[in-house]
Amino acid sequence: MNVTVDGRTVALAEHGDPDGHLDWSAVPTPVEIFQGEEDAWVPMDHAEDIASRLPAGIARIHRLPGVGHLSIQDHVVEVLDALVTP
């Protein structure tokens, strides 16, 4: 699931595009990717893979140190702060 905030797309999907239907290179807006560094279910390389499929310079990975799988739910303030800070 993606949400657009102030013209920036926020990637909320935890599993990317398993069916391969998304044309990652056609994403036109900046993408914010939030990933817990200690996530045992979806490792950091998943976020890095998503970022690498997007056009150069469009993705920003937010690494949440010491955070597991529920990174966004457990760190709402940090996520919202990152979305309003260029």
C-alpha cells in the first residue's frame, strides 16, 4: 500500500510486488521507505531492493535501528517527522 503525502509517495507495503505487475521505473514521485534494521521477517535487503528498482535518486530509505517488524506502527512520530522534513 502506498500513500502520497505532500506530493511524496510513502511505501507502506511490506512485501513489495510479488506478482511483478508494478513498473518500478515509472514511479514519478519521491518514495520514502521505512525499515526496521532488526526485522527478522522482512530483512533490510528488501528495502534496498525496492529502492534499487526505482528511478535513481527517487527513493530514501529510513533505517530504524533496533526496530523489528512493526517499524511504522511502533514509531509513528519518527515516520511522520521524516515525512514533513525534506
